[in-house]
Amino acid sequence: MPSTNLNLRRFCLLAVAAQFLFAAGIQGADTKSAGNKAAKAPVKFGDEYAGSDACQACHEDIYNNFLKSPHKATETDARSKWKQHGCESCHGPGAKHAGSVSAEDIRNPAKLVAEQTDRICLGCHLNQTTHAGRIQSSHMKDSVSCVACHKVHADGPVGLVPRNPEQVNKLCAGCHLNVMAEFQKPFRHKLPEDAMTCVDCHNPHGSSRPAMGQTFAANEPGCIKCHGDKRGPFTFEHAPVRYEGCPACHEPHGSVNPRMLVRHEVRLVCLECHSNLPGVTKNASAGVVPPAFHDLRLPQYQNCTVCHQKVHGSYIDRNLLK
């Protein structure tokens, strides 16, 4: 009998808990729905707003280019809270400026400090996948604003961001002169020939990888997109490939080595990690300081990849010999 009462009590408690959770779920859904409606609610335009028609009267060429750009959605899309006020979505209320025709009475994102300009852009772009890393990016930390690279209403549909490889590389080179100099070395990626662009490897809006590197297949280095044979996964991995990535051994922009290595000889790259290795026996050394198994005074040990051919990882050999 006590066991029956205990089970009945448990059943009642579970029923009450289920009812509570159900009610909380409905309330949460209502709150979420109300929040979505509030987020989509149009801006209540007062007398301080002039509307885009007033802007068009003086800035017709800019307005026409604006309607040809992707940002026209703020002006024409019925779902936009800035419908018919697209100009004021970035420039702020324009009634005072329309009356005074003074540049001091309107907000110009191109003349604001980077933080204020980015706040305007991220008002719409913050939750987009492309710009997810913008706040943590090096461009943000170095006060490079969005309009430093993007022309919001210039040259119509092709003016927002360069698409031609030559134009993209020229835009990046405007700030990264030291990087462009590295591409003048004898062995480099085909960027000076405009066969590829900087954004093929770097995400200008930010990335989870160092140097704002592009990612491939979730979180793998963007290098794998072209160099798929180095991807793995391997049964026996080379630790730097996994933890440091390709730049641990390779110069991505240019090098004096045919394999674009960080050192001009293969053995010097390997010795950054593999010098004075412990021996396999008590009295023997597998390192490079004579006397040792890998005695660098001997020619056969002066190029590590002659034996260790699978330096990126192996499926069958722990020592990466094959």
C-alpha cells in the first residue's frame, strides 16, 4: 500500500510539472512572437524625416545608383521597416538637411569614425553569416570601417564591392603593401597574374582562424579547398599540420623556396622542431647532434623528405616514411 501511494504521488508531481512546462512554453512562444513582431515593426516616421523623394530632388544620380544596388531593398521591399526612407536608414533624419541644404545637418557615414560607421552597417548586417566575425576581425580592431572597402551608392550594381580579381587585389594592396611585396618573390601563389584574389584565402569580415583565414568544410584551413590531397584525416598525423596549419611550414604569399617553405632548405624547416630528439635506446641518439643516427654531416640526412615523404600525414607509417 505505501508503494502505491508513493507512485500516485510521483504521478501527480509529474503531471503538475508537465502542465507548468507547457504553460511556460506557450508564454515563451507568445513572448518570442511579440518580439519578432516588434523587430519587424516599421519605424514611426515623424516630422524630422523627409523621405527618399526629398533626397532624390537634389541627389538624383546618387539615388538612381542606390536603386540599382542591393541596398535598394531598404527602399522598395514591403518587408523593410525603412520603406520609402532608404536614404535615411543610413544618413539619419533628413528634414532639417532638406530645409537648410547644409552638410552639417545630415549624417555622412564616410566622415564618421569607424566605430560609428560600423554601428550603422551592423544595424542590418550583424546577424548575417557573411559578417558574423566582423566585431572580432582585425579590420574592426584596426578601425577600418565598412565604407573603406564598400561604396554604398556608386557605379550601380557593381559598385558595392569589387568583383574583378584585378580590382579586388588592388583594393587590398592599398593597405597591405608589405604583403604585396611578398608576392614579388620567385615562388608564390598566382595573385600578381590575377589568377586568384586575396579573398580566396582571407575573409575580410573576420574568421575564427588566424589572419582572418577562410575556412573549408566547417573549420578546416582554406588551403584545403585547393590542396585537397593534403586534407586527411590521416591515421598518423604530423602534429603541426593539425595544430598550427599550413603556415607552420609554408609562406602563403611568397618564398625563395620552390615549395614556399619558411626556410630556404627543407632540413632547416624540420630542425625547428626536430633538433636533439631523444634516442630510441639508452645510449643512442636519434637527434642531429653528432654522433647521432641523423648525422647532418652526411649528405643522405641533409634532406629529410628523401625518407620522410609523407610530411603532411600517413595512413600506414608512424614515422611518415610512406
